[in-house]
Amino acid sequence: MWARKIIISLACALFAGIPAVAFAEDVELAQRPLFTGSPVGPNLLFLFDDSGSMKFGFMPDDLVSGRNLGTCENSVNFGGYRDLCGLSVTDRKYLVSSYLNKTYYDPEVTYTPPVDWEGNPFPNANFNNAWVDGYAQSGATVDLSTDYRALMSDYYYYGTYRSCPWGFCTNSRLDGFALSPSAEPSSAFYYKRKADPDCGDDRSDDCYEYVEVGEDERQNFANWFSYYRNRAMAAKAGVGSALNGLPEHFRLGWGAINGRSRTVDGAEVKAITQGVRKYDENHRKNFYNWLYGITPDGGTPLRTALEAAGAYYEGSLRAWSDNPASDAGDDNPARECRQAFTILMTDGYYDDSEALSSNTKKADDSVGPRITNEVGRAYQYKPVAPFVDDRNATTLADVAMYYWKRDLQGDIPNYVPVSGRNPAFWQHMVTYGIGLGVAGSVV
């Protein structure tokens, strides 16, 4: 439930103007221009991390130390996945305990099914016939009473598999790994951290005791398995719950960080799948179909994706108009008071290999252009703490600053509402980041 709590707290801040516990500052969204009584819906782009690590059933990353699990002796199939390494829980019991692994089943948490686009909950999972992908409500199922393995990854195995058919041995890569007692299928289980302070360190098997899922918690475990079992699944549940309450006058767009290049509302961008549109019934339904259908695979090009969001706001005049599906003009004006936001959700550190715009390099360490409007306002960004970092590189913070400190639409008058937190009265992008299981700095 970690993802759900974090994302819902952000949603409350965005939609109600209250502080989010995961962020240092308040989020203030003016939903009406200061000089008219008509609503001008704010823009919101949501970017989902669809990297391969989102399929991991463990978090944080360093629980698999060095990501080297050695040579696998037991290749297995499970839940429709092939070529997994079947490992024993011996010396790995901490991975199947929520004490350290914040993705694994926690008996203290109630796992309610996620909601659909109308806000109705999905059906409870069936313990004896649990969907491997509950969001699809189709495909492979598992009898959790007899055939369970704790799936840690169906994406990659950090080690090799030694196969010796007919006496000829070869080493090959496997596609993931799963844990179970004696490396065999079993009834659903988890491990609890013992209260004994002298049992050893937190990764010692002596500190954990085995618990077979009893009759009274089978429903809860089945829901966890079908809807929350890995990072992506838990994040989908959290996002689906948070954005279900998004007001209709908001204009939502979306994309995944590994998305290909395409033209969106007149802008040539990567990552963005759908430009901003009024969050009406049809658009809401399309969003949930997209969100729940995401299959993670690929790297973590966070900077490229965030740059794409900024390029969308800068390259699409339509994004600022009343109807972004049509060209801006006299009958479809671009609004000078419209706000623009991007939420970037990720589970890890960026590994972009593609070149970014040279203009974004050290953007938070360089002076911005002087921006004015017709009523005498003026502003120029100057590098000051906490934004300046003196890093000779392009960081996520640089990309965010590049699309904040400049006027992204020079032909639109500058009357975006300001606040004590955000003095920008020009067309700009405000960035929020959601880090799932990330420790330290990710800028």
C-alpha cells in the first residue's frame, strides 16, 4: 500500500491545495482566472515509469545485494512465466517478509481491489484461482493453496543457469526468479520478523519465522497477489485511486517514460501518448484502459521523458487552448491564465543514453531570461539555494528548471496565477516527482 498512500497524498495536495506529506511545499492550483468568473482548467501530464524494474517483487533495489544470485540449478515455469530460476528461501527469508521487502505481502495491511474508471472496485481475487494479472481479469491463474511461489522478478535473473542436457553443459540467462521453501511449489506463505533483538542482522534467516497463510487471511493474500504483487501493480492501484477523484474540468494527458516519438497536438515529442484533454467520462475511461494495460519493459530515461513533457507544453499551442484537439484560434483561444503541471513517477535512478537538449545542461545554475507582462510584473530567475547545485551535468532538476524559468508560449500574455510558493506568472511547467522506494538524491 506504500504506492497508494504516497500517490493519494499527492492527489490531495493537487486537488485540494493542502500540504502533501511526501513533499516539502504546498501545491497551490488556482482553478479560475483572477479577472473573470469562468473556470480555466489546469493542464496535468502524468508520466508512468514503465522500466523493467517496475516488475520487481522486491523493494528497495539493494535487497538483492550486487544483483548477483549466482548459478541457478532449477529452471521453472510459474503463473504463465517461463524460464524462471526456482530458488529456496534459505538465506533469503528477508525477501519474503514485509519487514525489509516493502513490496511483499504485509499481514497488517488490508489489500482492497483497485477501482475501475467509474470508481467501482474490481472483484476480490480467488485464492484457489487467482489471476496473475488482476487488472486484465484474464490470462494465467494460480492456485495459491498448492502452487504458490514468491515471484521476485519475471524480467531478469541476476545470475546464470547451468544446463547440462546429454552431458553438454552451457550457461544461459533466465528471465526472472521466484522463491519458495525447498524451491518447490507450496501453499501461500510469508515470513515474520522475530521480536528477538539478538537473532542477528535483519537479513539473517534466524530472525524470521515461517507463516502459512491461514483461512482468515486468504482473501487478503489473494488480493495482494492479483493486484499489488510488484511495483507496477501497486503503483497502478495507487494512481487509479488517486486520479479517480480528479475534477472533470482538469485536463489530463499521459505517457510512459519509454514511449516512442510521435506527434501529439502538433508537438514532436517522446514519452507522451495522449495530450491534455478535459477529464470527462470518455477520457477517464481511456486513461484507465491505458494505465491498467501498461507492461513494463526497458530502461529508465527519466530526463528524456521530463524533457518531452516540457517540449509538449512549449511546442503545442493547442495544449493551452480551450479545445486541445483543434488548432488554437479566435474560436479556440489559448488562455493566458492556464496552469501546467507534470507528475513524473519512478522507482529508480535515470539511465538515459540519448542526448538531451544542450540548453538544459546546468539550467538551475544559469540566469534565466527577464520576463514581463502588461501590468508591470517582472521576474528573472537567478541561481540561488536550494536550486543551484554546481553540477556540470544535466540533472532532472535542470530539466525541470529549464521548463519553469522560461516563457514557453511567447505569444500568449502572461497572466498565470502566482502564489507564495510559485512566483511564475508566465506559461511554464511545474514538475512533481513521486519516488517509489528510492533512497538518496535522484536529481
